[in-house]
Amino acid sequence: MRDDLYEGKAKQVRLLPNGLAEIYFKDDATAGNGKKRATFPGKGELCCRISERLLAYLAREQIPTHLVQRKDERTLICRAVEIIPLEVVVRFAVAGSLCTRTGLPYGHPCTPPVCELYYKRDDLSDPLINDDHVRLLGIASPAELATLRSLALTAAQALRTLFLQADVALFDLKFEFGRADGRVWLADEISPDTCRFRDVHSGQVLDKDVFRQDLAELVPTYAALLARLEKIPALQVPAFSHQEVA
């Protein structure tokens, strides 16, 4: 593989020569740390468009994000960052692995929200770790870890409030962060691949759990979520126009 190209489960990242990177959203979906895989034509475009809106919104809310602009229907131009190998998960309601680890019922509120750290290592199945493990592994300094937690909680609360305007409940979401220019930036994506969304009234699943649990068709589910988000005034973005980026 080329040195300037990184191939992930759902995205390709290509480094550009000007301190930027192209993030190309693939149509692939995985679950169970890659044990379950499928391809859904149109998924990449939907995740790209949703991520663009949500990252741009957080940037306007004074959360430093790596987003620069959208290049085409499934490619974002972003600031190139050194990814910190941590997934920061913020949970507002019990779901997924938190059910099995705590015995609490699905949907039980997390008040205040729970903030968890996972070590980004596919070969270790991305284990849950704590602050002492972060120190032992040398992943982030105490100051950086405090920044990650603060940014994650602030961004998650802002998004949770925003989604309620579309009758969408945010159960949990995963953030990734990176270093560049002497500071920490919110990176990667924010989409139904990385969040748990539920309809406020019916409890309908509006995220990748439809694939994990074989509940419904993935692309129509993602498209329905995007349609809801497009109606929120704060998530309006200018009409896309093609432009070449070196």
C-alpha cells in the first residue's frame, strides 16, 4: 500500500502535500470488529453528507474539528492529523456492550453521561481501558486526556440537544481525535456508523444497529436520518459545488 494511503474498514484516507487529507467514504459496513461485513451502494455518500453537516455544526459551536470542505459526494477534505489511538465514547442511555457489562436494562438513562475510553487496536478488539492504562501505554498526556474528555462531552451534549429538533434521541456516540499544529482536533466522522440514534416517540433504530441486529435495510435508514437532519436550520449547508483540490 502507498505510504500516503490508509485503508480502514469504512474509509480511505489519502494524505495531500499541503497539510491536508482526503477522506473517502466507502460503501462497506462492518460489525463485531470486522467479523460481519457487507457492501451497501450509496452508504458512503450518506455518511459523508451527514458527517459534513455535523462536523461543520460543531466547528461553529467552537469545537475544533478537522473538516475543511467537501470535495465531492463522498470525499471530505480535512486537516491532516496524527490520530490519537483512543476512541472516546459518550453514553446518554444504556445500549450495546454497556448492557452486557453492567446488567442495566436497555435504554436506562446515563445521568450524568458516561464517558468511556477504548484502545484503538484491531488486533486486541479495541478494548475498554481507563486513565491508568492510557498513562501506562503513553497514548496521551494527562492534559491531552482532559482535553479529549472535555471536548467529547461538550460536543456530545451539543449534538444531543440538536438532534431533539428532529425527534431523534442520541443514545451514544464515538469520537476520535488527532494532533496537529500543537493542538487537539476532533477527527474522523460523525454518522450513523459511529452513533446510536433512536426515534424519540417510537424507539425506531436509525443507525448501524439495523445492520448489526438485522433489523432493517441500512441505506433507507441512513437516508431517512439525513432527511430529518436536513430540516434542522442549524444543519443547513451551502449547495455543493465541484472544485478541484490538489
